[in-house]
Amino acid sequence: MADNSNGKDDKTPRKPKLPPGMKARSPKMPPSAKKPGKLPPGAAPRKPGKVPSMPPAGGDGAPAGPTRADFSSDQDVRWCPGCGDYAVLATTQRLMPELGIARENIVFISGIGCSSRFPYYMNTYGMHSIHGRAPSIATGLKACRPELDVWVVTGDGDALSIGGNHLIHLMRRNVNLQILLFNNQIYGLTKGQYSPTSEVGKITKSTPFGSIDHPFNPTALVLGADASFVARTMDRDPKHMKAMLLEAHAHGGTGFVEIYQNCNIFNDGAFFDFTEKATKSDRAIFIESGKPLTYAGGKRGLRLNGFKLESIDLENGPYSVDDCLVYDDSSRELAGIMSRVFWNPEMPQPFGVFYREDRPTYESGLQEQVAAVREKSGTGSIADLLQAGNTWTVE
């Protein structure tokens, strides 16, 4: 500490002393600089005034809003290089600012699996929960905090094996949240066992002679559980994926989105027929309500023959686009037929919104019921509740 001779703390800044013989001098102007010249005739000196303020950040003068970076956490992303999960994460992070919801009101809940690391990478609230139980935890959260924007992230193993029972009850209850099911038809985190969506004959560490299980069809499963919104997209089409996530978020109820996601380590190329440029046009069809079902650049289409979909040639046959089925995503019957286009090499795989319907959500009914009971009986107390009804004493 400095020793002040006057006994006081003198915090007044002092100018440094120059060495003996040196005089203070003004800094020289750079060679290219010019001294201020005389004012032109009639010009008055500029009066001092307020310094003009800089326009808000944003490039066009508009206030800057949140960006993807605001929703990206500081955690290192620990998926295998080339994993399809990266595309889903990036698309979700880019989507968040468009929703106009504060980060502190967004929650991501996952179960167990590769996809379930998702909450770590979102700069929101989140929970990496129990295997298969993310739907139940999310239901509890929405029941007590219905104003929160809740997203469930799960995989084909997490959701359709140990979590299958929890998934179907989430669908029928119609809790107002979004659920993203990453389907890669394999158990990736446990290093390559067959999953509930693996095809018959799949050779893995746990099925060395080929799987004999008939696989689950996720879209058909949730439709059977009376889901109110069902869609499918793919990791290699971020534009379509973002559109499906927006549709699911705008839906007032459980928005279920199946995402075909490539596991390049244990099941590489499982969906390449539908996602790669060379085959995508012929093997994938993008369904939109109110539009005819065409694919292959408009060269082929789908018509309904009784209750069965047929692929028709729109170039060289007797059919035209007028013969194609015009899709209606409010029809549960059409959604059921479309969801059954599954593992059929003669038909294109559908992507888009299969079905949507408006119906009351679980948490809205719950809140209304609680309000009605409170109005009738008062708020009550835990102590009164424990002492009421059938009670007994153990001696």
C-alpha cells in the first residue's frame, strides 16, 4: 500500500513526472491529416449539441431480437460426427427466436438415449429424465404450469419400448406440448441393438441372425392412440423440418412429429431412399392438405382405389392429376390409410402433416375442474385433506 505522508488516502490521480530536461509536447498529426481550414463564406460554426445516437443493432435500424445463439447453451455437443441429431438441434435452435417466447418460459424434457442429450444444448430450462418417462414428467409440468412451452425429445427405443405406455396416454390426453420422436431404427447409445422400429431381418448385436419382430409404425401407433396432431419429417430437409415443427407448435394440443434421423455409426443409410437427392423425388411424397398427391416431379401420383392407395403414371398412362387423391388432414380415415404406407417398396414414403383436429387439452380441463371445486368448496388445506374421508389408526 502507498505511504501517504499527510496520513490521508489521496486518491486523486496524478500526472506522471517527465524525466529531467524533457519538455512536454503535443502529439504530431499523421502525415495525411490536414489542419482544419477556414469556414466558407456565410458558414457559421457548428453549435455544440447532442451526439446522434447509433441505431439499434440489427442492420436495418430495427431493434435486434433473439437469435439462434441466444438459445444455444455453452455445452459441447457430444454426438458422433455426422449424426442426424445435429440437424434437428440446429433447426430447433433457429426456430426458437421465431416463436416469440422468452427462454425462461421454454422447457425441453427428454428420456434416455442419444437424442435425450438435447436439453443440455438448449439455453432454456430442461430436464434429462428417466428412461421412457419424459411424457409423464411433461404432463405433470403442464398440469401445474400450463403457461410454459414444453417440448419432449425422445427416440424410437425410449418412446416405443420402455416408454410406449406413457406415450399413448400422452396422445389420448392431448396435453398441449410438442413431442419430437427421433427414429433411427436402432439403439445407438447402447451401441447398436435392434429397436422397436427396426425392420424384419435386421442383423444387429442382439439379433445376429436377423430380427423376427414386426416393427412398430410410429405414425399409425399414435393415430391409434387418438393423437390430435401427427406429422413426419426428415433430418436432411431442414426447411421441411422447420415447417413441421412450426405446425406442431401452432397446434393446440399434443403435436407429435416423427423425424427420420440417420445414425451413421450403427444404422447408416436407413432412410437414404427418402432423403438423398438421387432417389428422394421418386421415393418420398410430401403431403399437403387441399392438394393432390403427386410426386416424382409431378410424373406420378396416388389415387384411392376403394380403401387402398395406388401409384399411377401421370405421363404415359390414362391418368391425370385430376385422378389423384386430394389430401385432407382433418380426415382420420385418410390419415390411417396414409400412415400405412410403410415398408412398401412400390410406394413413396409420405412426409408432412398426416392429421390434425381441434379438441380440448388435458391441462385446460384440469384447471377448469380445479377452479370449479375451489369455488364450491374453498381452497382447503393439506391437513384437512389428510384427516378427511376414510382414515384409520394402526396400533
